[in-house]
Amino acid sequence: MVEIPELLAFRQLTYGGEEGRAFIAALPARTARFLAEWDLRPAGPVMHGWAALVLPVERADGTPAILKLQALTDETGGEPDALRAWDGDGAVRLLRADRETGTLLLERLDPGRTLLDVADVRDAVRIIAELLARLTDRPAPPGMRNLGDIAARMLDEAPRALALLTDARERQLMLDCAAALREVAGEPGDRLLHWDLHYENVLGADREPWLAIDPKPLAGDPGFELLPALRNRFEPADVLWRLDLMTEVLGLDRERAAAWSLGRVLQNTLWHIHDGERRLEEEQEAMARILLARRPALRRR
């Protein structure tokens, strides 16, 4: 019997709604089922992320692997299709998948080595940019959730939600983010996006130095991918050179990438408002002000 981590259970029971509660209730039997059906042997302590249980295993032939059990949502449902499309090119390789439950069998990487271990932030940003250039260099598979739909919902929700912010300057700042998003939302793109490529979602590997894990994929513009790497190990003075480096590596227009990044700031803020927050996070506010202040300069390049 695999023990469910307390923090994973707390997050799903607190934030996952009915689906989260059902996932936690089904998790012990589901784990036992796939260990048996896929002929797997537990080979290490249970790990977890925000929404998934991760169990090191060995296959019948002794090959090391990872069994990932997660709640099936709009964000996680496209993961096997994205991993199949990448086929190990810059991302963890998918070995098996059960579409009904969202359960995945993945190649085993090194969970003890992430981009947080890269001392030079410039090196870490370049690594993540080079991975994103590879991952977004293909169209999204049919049926993938679409950035255009997500942007439209954000713009529709923004006026009502932002009215709940208690600081008038913060409200105006987020309305400016919405205006920037509106400029690019009509051309949302069709590339296969990871959406959540922050430093802890890049692991060391044997067949390549670094590989991406845990996508929440969608079809869209690669400019929507940059914000996590702009924020990780955040320093306000780093924002613009990080934007320059990433747009250069990915071959993106800086102005459009800045607008999509402001859209990501808006997205994060809308989530926080939904969770009851009525003031901006300091980091989100700083990111918005830096990118908005430099948009005319970016446009002249």
C-alpha cells in the first residue's frame, strides 16, 4: 500500500473541489491497479508535486521509470498528447499512458537536479530558452486547449474581477496588462506550448543534460511561455535582459512577447482574486510595471 503524502492530500481536498476529493479517494486503489497492470515494482520513496503522486518504479525488464498519478483536468488532460508529439526531444519520454485516468509511465530523470542548482542565472535562463525553442518548434496536436480561448476568457473576466482590488493604482496596472493582452489576443498562435516551464520543471537526465517535465500544454504563441523564467529567482534588474535573451533564442518579437507576458501576469492575478486576494503580489506588480514601462522602447527595437 502506497502512503498518500499529507501535503498532496491537503491541496487536493482544499483546492481541488469534487474532482480533487475523488482523486484522493481513488488514489490507493489506482496506484495498486497500475503497478499490477503495467507490471511495475516500487523502487523508491513516494514523491509529489502540487497535484500528482510520483512513484519511482522498475519495469519487468529492470528499466527504471516513474509512475505519475494525477487528477485529470483541462490542464493535465493534454499531457500525454504533448509528450508523444515531443517524443523525448527536449522533454521527458512517455512510456505508457491511460487516457481515462490520466496516469502516465515516464522515463526516470534525476529529481535531485533542477535548474535551481545552476549557480549562474544567465546560464539557467539560456537553458530554459533553448528547451522552449525546441518544444515550441512544432504545431500543437489537434484538440489541444487553445490560448485564444483562454485569452478571451481572461479579457471577459478582467473588468469584474479587477474591480475587487482595493488599491486603485493596482487596478489600473492590471487594466493596462489587459490592454496589452488585447493587442495580441487576436493572433493566439498554434505552436505546442508547455505553459509551466519553471526551473523546478527542468530536471537533469542521462541522455541529455536537461529535460522538461510536467507540461500543462496548449496551442498558442511561444511568447506566452516566458513568464516563469522571468520570475524564477526574481530580481527586478534581471527582467529585461532575461526577456532579451529568451526572445533572441526563440526568435520572437520582443514587443509581442512582452504583451503575452503581461497577459500571464493578468492570469496569475485573476487566480489570486478568485482565491480571495485583494492586493497584488509584490513580484507580480514589479513585473507588470517593468514590462509596461519599457513597451515603447521595446517597440522601437
